[in-house]
Amino acid sequence: MSECGESQVHRRSFLQTGAAASAVAVTSISPVAARAQGPAGGAKAAAVLPRRRLGDTGVDVTILNQGTWRAPDSLERLLRLGYAGGIRYIDTAHSYNTEPGVAKYFEAMPKEVRKETFLVTKDGPASPRQLINQLDQRLATLKQDYVDLIFIHGIGGRNKLEWPKSQEFKDTIAAIKKSGKARFVGFSCHDPLKAEFLKNAAEGGFVDAIMVAYTPWLDKDAPLNRALDACHKAGIGLISMKQVAGNVNAERLQKEVLAHVPSLKDRNLSAYQSLLHAIWSDERISTCCVSMRNTDQLREDIHAARVYEPLKQAELDGLHRAILAAGPSFCANCDGSCSRAAGTDAQLGELARLVTYHDHYGFRGEARQQYAELPESARNWEGADLEAAREACHNKLDFAHLLRRVDENLA
């Protein structure tokens, strides 16, 4: 079985654990999906999904956006189905290798589809100014005159901490906007220093939007929560990503969710849909970027957006307990506290992310490659106090188990 296929099967089994919710989701979207099968997907689409304002941009975006990371060969069909289901936001990037598929999709669709779609891409410049030329390359690949938003992709490291408030990045954003080649500019971040990156962006006051690794269970006084508050107050649009990564044992998660939050069963929500509702319950988050790799995922996520209602605090707390009980393998809130508590230079959060890519998503080759690119100090966890690391981790990851998996499968 291919890595791509293995990932799809795993997620499909996850969806099937919420049988009642899946049945509702399929019923709600199947007629629309069937009408969208034509070469241009030209049949009348379902109503657009609920929208939220993206910071101070003046633009409203659908609360669910269609991520294309490592998308399958059927990407164009999935994009048509997403549009038919009401999604009006597509997220791609240079490193995803999906821009050509997005280009073909827009070529085949009526022109108004592009006008209705908020299109986002990303690239990784060595300096902020380099993003200007990279944008030209992205537009050439996408076969577009402009994108709605371009991100510096995966900003991270102490050497880049000042970028979000630097004069160079401010001038770069002004030049890009003046050119008309991108309406808005920002960055994505899942670095352990993300709270500092967001804080600096709020202080700089010129970044339009940030896509950030996020979960909805941040302590009120946690640095990331305070940084999110600062960005929201500054009018920076906030986009959630990696919000549900690492929930590997689907059956166990569904069981724990129904045990801890029985009210979600009454709503006919699967565990995954419940997680999306938890994220949308944070009014600071404009939209969730979700990589949807097959029609089951699309239907599940679109239905979740259509029936969204804010969760009560008791439901949010119960959902958090359920996730911890299910034993996640990845912590989107990682700020390096696990490594500090363990007394090691090893990047325990990064190692957990890579083993999640290997085990959960099925991207084995990529996980091994990224592991090999880490410095020896980041990989060597010998002597680390793994129990202390688990206690310090925001998601209580079982590092003793996960790091054994790292050594067995990535080393």
C-alpha cells in the first residue's frame, strides 16, 4: 500500500467510528457532490459555508478552508467537490507540489469561481525581501495574476524572530501590495517560538494574517494565548492549522469523546467534527485549514461547518479530557517546555511531530528525510527525563513510547 493510500485508509476508518454523524454528512452533501462531477463542476453549488472576517482585511472567509498538503492525484475533483459543498478558500504552497493541480482546477472552472475563492500560497524566503521574486514564481505556477494571500512558509528559529516587526518585511509587504500581485501578506508558524513570533507581529502592526499551529485548550495566561489576544486586538487575521494532528487511535478517541462529552452524541457529531467545533468556538480564529484527502473527509468537514454551534465550556473541558485520555502523539502547543523539563537538547516536540507524520499520516519517506536533516543534538534524547517531559507537555505525550517509535522507524 502506498504511503498516500495508507493515510487515506486511516482517516477513513476514523470517520467511520462516528457512524451516525457520517451518515448525516453523506446525506447532506451527496446530491451536491453528484452534480459537481461534470468537467467544469458547473452545476449550482450548495450555499456557501459560514464566514468570518479575516482580521482587519475587510474580507470574510469560510470557516473551513481546503488545505492541499500532499494532496492525491484526484486533487482537482476534490476542489470541485469542496466548491460545490460551499468552501471558498484554498490553501496551497510551493513545497506542497499542488499548485499545478490548483491551476488546472481554475482553468476548468467558470471564471467566477476564482473571483469567489480566497486563494492562498506560501514560500520560504531566506530573507523577507526574497518573497517578492518568489511570489512571481508562485503566480507563474498557479497561472494567476494575483493571489489573495501569500505567507512566509513555516517561519521559525531565533534568527528570524525579528522578521515580523522588521522594516525589511514591512517594506516587502508594501511593495507586494502595490504590485497588486497579492492582496495580503503574512506568515505561517508551528515553531516552538511561535508565541514570540506572534507577539512581534502584533507589535509590528503590518502583518495581515498568520496561520498558526493551534489547539483550543490554552491556559489563559499561556504565552501563546496572550500572543493570540495581542494579534486579534491588532487586527491580524488568525488561521488555525495542525489542530487535530496526532489523534492516532480513532476508535479509542471516539469512545473517550462519547464518554466524556455525551452531549456531542446528541448532536450527531463524530469526534473529529467535535474537534472542529471546539476550534471554531474560539472567536479569534477566522478559519481552520484542514487537509482533506478524500470525499469522506470533505463530507465530514463540510457538514461540521454547516451545523456548527459554539461548544459550552463544560463540553470544551470534557473534549480536552477525552483527547488526553486517547493518547495523542503530537502537541500543536509545543513551546519546548518538554525538552527543558527533560534536561535535554533533543527536540522532543519535533521528534513527536515526525513520528506522527510517519505513523498517522503515512508519510514515511518524508518523516525519515526530515529526521535525517536534524542535527545530532536534536535527535539524541539519551539521558532525558521522559516522565518530566510528559508532565511538562501541554498534551501529556507519552514520550517513552513515541521516542522508541522514532528510533525504530526514523533512525
